[in-house]
Amino acid sequence: MFRNFSNRFFFTLILVITIFCFSITCNAKNTDDNSNSKVALVDMFMGVQGSSSCVIGTQLPHGSVNPSPQTPKGQHNGYSQDEPIRGFAQLHVSGTGWGRYGQILVSPQIGFNANEEGHDSPKSKETATPYYYAVNLDRYKIRTEVTPTLNCALYRFTFTKFRDANILLDIAHNIPQHIVPEVKGKFLGGEINYNKDTNSFSGWGMYAGGFGSAKAYKVYFVARLNIKLKDVKITNNGNTALYAQLMLPENSKEVTMNFGISFKSIENANIFLDQEVADFTFNEVKAQAKAKWEKVFSTIDVKGGTNDEQRIFYTTMYHSFVMPRIRTGDNPNWDSELPHLDDHYCVWDTWRTKYPLMTLINESFVSKTINSFVDRFEHDGECTPTYTSSMEWDSLQGGDDVDNIIADAFVKNVKGFNQKKAYELVKWNAFNSRSKLYQKYGWVPEVGDWMSCSYNMEYSYNDFCSAQVARIMNDNTTADSLSNRSSNWSMLFNPKQASSGFKGFISPRKVNGEWIKIDPAKKYGPWGNYFYEGNSWVYSLFTPHQFGKLIDLSGGKDKMVERLSYGFDNNLIELDNEPGFLTPFIMSHCNRPDLAAKYVSKIRTRFSLDKGYPGNEDSGAMGSWYIFTSIGFFPNAGQDIYYLIPPAFPEVTLTMENGKTIKVKTIKTSPDAKYIESVNINGKEIDRAWIHHNEIAQGATIIYTLTDNPNVWKVII
């Protein structure tokens, strides 16, 4: 995922998520006192304080709204823990490189100041959970609480001073314009309407800028209060300012304000309030939100480990369920009965770990996603952007990775989506979305698309994934063609290109086939020449479907082991970014699963961070990486295999949507045992370093026996 260059420079070290002192610096805790609650284990401050851009505010699983505090000098999530509270906005993107949204700001006050910097308040007693956020605004002595539904945010303001109490409703405010103006956000006008009879407000704002689509979009809202207001003053200065002053009667000790938010219409915002909030009280909605999160966390039960290890696990699981956003029925561009998922930030990240995790424990979410891809393809004529925000953004970080999500679902027999229409999308991408130069020459020439080498590597894997879908759909002619194309990555494998004593690296070529000399160790940023967010050391290893061929071209298994070890030990292979996720498991293809385990463990434990991920969390990609490396098997997404690694917990139970369970148990032959001695699945010992999806899809018991000897487990390749 795209990061700020300063963040990328700082976090070029390998991925570290394990955090021994992970909650020490947080000055606020999840205050849920139920010792059996997995929600209580989630540390909402992880990934918020550092550069991971996670949002501190609450939401439902994949909820459309994500109400959260805003602060001056906030980061791209709109918030900084050390800054005063400016107000509370209803929409955010979490874990992304740059900011977006942050609209429909509400700010309770004593007195009234509508200036952007005029109502900041120091804070205390900040409480953050997945289902509930609360804080004291010390300047005003006001307690603010918020809890969500899928499309609504419910606020409860408790005042201790009643004279001159007001609420600011600011429609112009947004993160890209007022918190991180380098993202060049704009407010383009809107309106506020007040209905005195129903104590409600409605309206909309139009915005442009922020990370994602440059196209202007509208956010609609309806806000309902539980009290009669003393007076209301609405100020509309075009695209300069739009806000309402809600003047409260002097007996207003507890005020509730419920927001319905829509990207489509005021009518939709009203419907959301009627259907999702209805006559429920704040506490009832809070309890419902907590129950929804408890249901999510109940799908993976881990036993053992330290309290911090459990906290890390369930916090990363929370982040795995934040984005993309479910906005079914709220598509501003067309009406459809199919699911609508927006804010994929981004598919280039999430196809590798997040969606395989959903396949295991939330399969219906995968089918909803694919149906939303199909719906978009049928209406737009394409479905290639790696992420969408307010529907459109055409800049691709990599290949056509929608195809990889669809292929993963096909090979794992996911139900609930239209296979024929999904294949039409995949086939269209293969022959229309892939670079024309790639299709003509077999590689992307240096004079063609930017990031020519990384595009080429990803297109090759897209072709492999698409070929699998074609084969399943009995289109063998297309399957054969794409299968042949899937070897095109080797067209850029220069056997003479050397680095640190190793030969054979992906290198750019001209149209005439002439090689362009590069330094394979040079790390490139986003949107530049040759490689996207990586170097040739990383991308030369990205052949998920043809590791055997790669190993042969690189000099054989022993040479590959030497190369990988050198790359890991000297930080030449970047593992804190998605293209390197699979790299340690190449060791398993070299008969060294012990080294795969070693380097995965090193990634998880090398450093101790108290702030979160080493870079952006990436919409569940990083969180899901941690989940898989904890439970003992890691997906080669787009294929039906999982690589086996030592589990991080003595017992893990996954409950799938079909009701079947996968039980993982670990037996250690010594206290320090950390290498696999044997693996037994459903009573049968296996002699390979991976398992197939069909071996666990209907439930399974996997028993790992671990040893402190790295050379015991002999696997057949």
C-alpha cells in the first residue's frame, strides 16, 4: 500500500507486529471488565499512534460508518493521541497511506465557536473499544460517547454545565482539507435543513480530494436529537463554511444525537436510522454492537500465550474486519440488488491474506465481494482498480488483482456468487485490462507502462489465476493460453544481472529485448520506474505459481537457500510490505521448512513496538498476516494450498460459516521447541510442508509436534 516517503524510509526494516510492551504506553484501556470477552482484548490504540493510520473510533464489522475523534495535527486517520479533540466525524478510512473523508463533524461546546481551530478541547478518560468510544472534553466538562450501527452513529453528550450549551454541526470540515491539507481536499458546498417539529437535521456536503478518486462526491446525513432545541442558527458561506449552531435548553444534562449517513441520498440516511436505530436506546445499540464483535472474535479461539500475545492477536483480528466497507443499497451511481462494497484500500494488499482469512471464517463476505465486483463490471464495463473510494480510482498499484480474489474463491469452492459472470469479468481482464505491450511482447518494455517490472510479475500471476478459473469453467482453450502466458515473468529474468554475489534478477528490457542494467538492491517508491514499493530482490522472488522454475533459474535449492538467507539477514528482501509476504515460504520448496519457520518468527519478534505495524496496516492485510502466522498455516492466495509453520499458541480453534471447526494443537518435545518434527492431519501424518484447502474445508484436526532440532522434519518436494 502507498506510504508517505518518510514513513517508508523509517520502516524499511522487516515486518514486526509482535509487541511485548504493546499496551504500556497507552494511557487509556478497553474498559470492558468481562474476563470472558474477546472484545476486551482489543487494543484500539495499536496502529493509531505510529504510522499505521488505523482509526481509534468505533464501527461494526466492515461497517460503512466509522465515527472517530478528530484532532489538530492529526495524522491521515485524522487523529493524534497527544492533541486536543476538535470534534467527531462519521467517515474514515483505516490503515491507508493518505487520508480521506472525515465529514459531518459534531462538536459539543459550552459557549460557541465555529472556527476550525476555535473549539479544540483537552481530553481525559479516553476509552476505546471496537463497539464504543468515550472521552471527557475537559475544556467544556462534557462527556462524549458514541456507538455505531452499520450506517449510523449514536452520540450521547453528558453536560455538567448547562448555561450556554451548544452543539456545532460542521459540514465543511474534512480530513484532506483541514487535517492533512497536503492531500489537497476541497469542500464544494452543501446544505443543512432543520425540522423543528421532529428535532432533526438533514442535508449534504460535496467534497473532492483525498486519497483515491479525484471525482467529487456527496455525503448525505440525517441527525435526530432527543430534545427540543432552544434555537438554531445555520451559516452557509458557499464553499467556505457550512455549519449549524444547535442551542440547547438550560436543562440539557444528557443529549443524544443519532446520525444516519449515506453516499446516495437523504432518504437513505433516514431509512438507515429507521431500520438500524429505530426505538433502541444508546445502551441497547451499544450492547448489540458489542455482540456483533463478540460473534466475529468467537470464530477463532486461541488458548495459551501471554496476555499481550492474546491482545495482539485479537487486535490484528479486529483490523482484519474493518475494511472494505459494506454499502449495499447505498451506491450513488446505480441501483442494484447485488451487494456493494466500497473503499477497497486496496485489493493489491488484501488478496494475499485478508480474503483467504475471510474464506475460512466469513465465506459469505467473499461471495458478497465478488458479487459486488460483478455488479460493477456490468455497469462500468470494467473492474480493475486496486481500490475504490466513492467508487472510482484508476491508478493500479499492481496487476488485475480482482482476478486473484475470484480465483481463490473458485479453487476453494466458495459458494454464493455467480460463477459465469465472475468468469466473464476475469476473462475480460485477461485480454483487455492487461497491458497491451505485455500481451504483444510477453513483457512490459521499459518504454511502456511505469513500474514495468513489478507489473510484469503481477500480470503473470494474474494469468495463472485466470487460467485456473477458465479450467474450472471448462474453457480449456483460454486456460491453455493464459497458462502459457503465466510464465512471462521469466522474460524479464536476466541470468547475468548480479547483486551481492548472486546472479539472476528481474530486470527491465527495451522493446528490442536489450537489457537495462540496474542495481537490484535499489528500493523504488510508488509510481516510478521499474518496481512499485520494492526492489528487484523482492520482486525477483514473486512467482507464487512457479517457485520450482524460479529455484532452477536461480541455481538450485541450495543456492536459493543461501540467497534467501542473505537477503533476509541483510534487509535486502523487504518483508514489511505485501510483495514479500510469501518469500519465507520459498524455503519450504527448498526442503527447508525449518528456515521458513525461522524467518517468519524473526519477522514477528525481532523488534518490540508499542505503536503498531511498521507502516500502513493496509485494510486488514497486515492484521491477517499476523493471524495466519499465529495459527500455523499461511495461504498461497489464488491457490488451494497453505504452508505449514509452527503455531504461536498451544491450541487454536477456527469455526467456519458452515459450522465445521479446524482444531490446531501443538505438542512441544521441550520448552524451547520451535521447529516442526511432524504434522498430523485427521489422524494421518503428512510428509509435505503444506496442506490443501479441501483437507480442512469440512473440518479438521491438525496436530503439530515441535522440536528444538531444526533438521528433523523431512518433507518431500
